[in-house]
Amino acid sequence: MPIQYPDKRVMRTKEKLSEVLLDLMEEKSIDEITITEIVKRADFNRGTFYAHYEKKEDLLEEIVEGMFEQLTEAIRKPYAGLSVVDFNEIPASSIILFDHFLENKRFYRLMLKPSTTYPFHTKMIKELNRLFREEFEFPITENAPNIDIELFITYRIYGIIGIIQEWIESDFKNASAYMADQLIQIMRFYTPTINIKDKGH
């Protein structure tokens, strides 16, 4: 059976509709945007829109799913073909996760801005959590045999998510290469003790 390739005209139409929707979302919330506005700015008719989507939310969901597919590719790239990732050996340049966020910063800024009514923040956390749990196993060393592995996995995953979130919220303050290097350094790091800060009392 021959491979079915996407129709280029359909792809161009969807790309245009996606671009227009994101442009409009920079001006107002998804709830305030109408299909009439989308097709008018895209220079299409309503029939063109309804040939691909039932409602504007379907278009937005497709955009988000497409971005999550790119995110998955970025996460997987450093360990393609590997069975073990050694953080003492892996080069920081192979970590392209932060490059993905930087290359798509307009999208992430838009979807994570405080005024958005679309629950992207929750969806992103769930997606990252799902990906990390499906893709990785975090081995427990003999030094800590009593650690609950599920709690440990949660701790590591949400630590990585927290780093990503704070970087986005800082408006990508540090370079993606710096963030990749820091992530590797953090994954190598082990702290058996912590110091209590002097509060001056």
C-alpha cells in the first residue's frame, strides 16, 4: 500500500489558520475570538475552516498537540539509541530541550501568560510528567535502598519541570546552552546535608 502523504494545500491552509489564531490570541483571549475573525484575517471563507475543524478550540488543540510532538522529539534526541544515559559522559550540547522552548518562545509566552483562559500550564505539566515517566527509569543506589521509587521519580521529574517553568517565567534569561549544562550538573549532584540559613534572630 503506498504511503499517504499530507496534502500540501491542506497543510498550508492549517498553517495559515494556526498562525492567525495565535496572532489573535496575542490581542484577546480564545473565548473572545470568533471563527469569522479567524477566516477574515486568513482571507478564507467559513467553509474552508469547517472543512478541517468544528470549532476554534479544535484548531487550538491541534496546535498544542503539534507543539507537544516537537517537545517529545527534543526530549528524546540526546538518548536516541541508548539504553543508559550517563550524566558524567553526556555532552551538554546534546540536550536540546531548552532550544525547543527558546525556538518556540512566542508560543510558550502566549500560552502561559497570566490572562490566558486555556489550561495550557496544566496540560504542559501533565505532558512532561507523562513523558518523563514513560521514557526514563531512575535507579536507586545501594546507599538509599529504602527510598520509595515513585516518590523519588516524582521529585526528579517535578524538579526538571520547575527549572523549565522558572526559565520561561524569567523570559528566557539564561542561554539555552547554559540551562542544558546546568541541568546535567544538577542531575549529577548529590547533597547528603543542607545548611540552615541564619535569619538574623
